[in-house]
Amino acid sequence: MAGYILREDQPNIVLPAQQADRLIGRGDGDAALLYLCLLRADRGVTAQELQRKLKWSQLRLHAAETALQELGLIDRPPEQKPPEPAQERPVYTADDLTDLLTGDAGFRMLVPQTEEKLGKRLKTADLQILAGLYDDLGLPADVIYLLVCHCVARSEERYGPGRRPTLRQIEKEGYHWAQRGLFDQESASRYLRDWNVRRSAMSRYMQVLGLGDRRPVESEERYITDWMDKGFPPETVALAYDKTVFYKKELNWRYLNGILRRWHENGWHTEEEVRQGDSRKPSRREEKKDDSRMEKYMKW
């Protein structure tokens, strides 16, 4: 096979081999494109300018920025949080939808595929949501199709065969995907593989919480997923559950989550780390004794 030939008739952008290797190893096309755009800029550039230049949504830009930050290629203030989905979505008129259906092959193919998976003909309101995911949020058609299939599978698993999600539910999950930077088929497929592994592991978390073999509801699933992301195995969650029941006399999700959040801040994730950390904490009697000494010293 003949090799690719680079054109040399234009000014070059110098990219160190180590940085190129990081980008290639990450496999994130959006991150690579954003980095090239930043290198090409001959001055400081704002987020709004990057959005216009790349034709990306705010969520897509933030996901690419996060990837570059994790690679150590750019710096960003640590207090910056991912943007929340806009409360006011763009409204697509009948003419806008017609333009998309006639002028965009990707969206035109996506509509019948979505209708087939949902088992119904999409109404105007449904098409507006689908257009928002595709045109405004910037999810490609193949990624949206994976999103729809994923939501259908989750709905059937949770509510029984034949149950289908609404477009609003699909939109909510789509914004979650955008926040995670799932803007290509490879990253979306990798996320779905990881999700299936986690789904099978969730049963162990439900068991240590005394909830049996049933599937977690959506709010429970969010808690457990967050604990997994923080690196807590089921055994550590069981310790937090024991403390919760001791103080609250029942399972209290917010209280239990607060315990795990404090342990995470202390860097305790395994059973051994929690037990060692607790053993190093001063007892209540020692704390009172120290307070008494400090009070006497302050009076003196």
C-alpha cells in the first residue's frame, strides 16, 4: 500500500512527538481537533470563539477540554464545572425540520431508524427533540442510534418487553452522553461495554444494601454508579451501610452517600483503608481533653 504524502506548501504547526503520542493513545478525535485549533490560534481564544469555529455545542467543547486536561496538554481552572444542559432548547420550526430532512442525509436516515426502534411514527415534537440532539448538541447520527437502542434496552429490562422510552427520556440520556464526551461511535461503544459490565456488578451492591436481587431504580442506579466511579467496592459500601443503619435505624441513601463522600475525600476506598483511617482518629474522650487544654491555654 502506498504511504500517505503530506503537503509541504503551507506553514507548519510544530507538535512534539510526545504530545502526538498522547493524543493518538487517547483515541479522541474531538480532543485532537481542539488541540490543533488551539495551536493554530496566534492569540488567546475564548470558548465562544471555539464553539463558532468548530461548530460545537458547549457540552462538546467541555468534553474535549476535559480530555486535553487529563492528558496534561492544557490547563484549566479547577473550579470550572461542566455546563448544565440549557433550560431553553432551540425550537425547530416546520421549515427547519424540512431543511434537515431534505438537506442532511444523516438526519434523514436517522428518523426512520429511530421510528423502527421505538415502534411508532415520530410526531413533530419528537422530531424537534431528535433534531436538537443532532443539530444543536452535535451528536452524530450513528451515536444517536446507539443511544436510542441503549434506552430501548434499558426500558424493556426495567419495565418489561415492549416498553419503549419517550423522546424526552432519550434526550436526557443524550445530554449525559454529551457531558461524558461520547461524540463518536468508538467512545460510545466503549461506554456501552463498560455500562454492561457495571450493570452486572450492581447486583452485588444491591445485595450488601439488603435489597435482594431486584434491579435498582433510576435514583439508586445513580448513587451506585457514582460509588463505582469513586472506586468503592461493595465491601466498603457494606461498611457504610452498617454505620447508616446503626445511626438511622434504616437505609438512608443520602446519609450513606455522605459517609462515602467523606471517605473519598480522605482517600479511603477499601475496607482496610477505612479501618486504618478510623483507628487513627482520636477518640471522643481525647478530643474533649484536647479541647479542655486549649480552652485553659486561651484563658491563660
